[in-house]
Amino acid sequence: MIKLSKKIFAISSITILLASCGGHGVCDAYSYYEYKKEAKEIKQATPETNHIENGTI
């Protein structure tokens, strides 16, 4: 019974928190996740080039 009431309290607290910020917290978190995912994909897709200077110092 105590575990059930803790779960209900946690879910309702999260719902109230997200509703109080107008849902912007969820959007911001998702946008940041997408930004990091896209940055990782760009980093992996960018080929590395080796620059060799004809033996000069």
C-alpha cells in the first residue's frame, strides 16, 4: 500500500511540475536530446582529412 501511494504521489508530482511550466520543460528536454543526437551524427559523418606537408618543417 505504501509503495502504491508513493508511485501515485510521484506520478502526480511530475504531472503537476510539467503542467506548471506549460509543457515547455518536456519540449526543451526533447530539443536538447535531438540537438545532441544530431551533433553526434554530424561528428560521425564528417570524414577526417590528413594534411601532409611535403616533408617541410
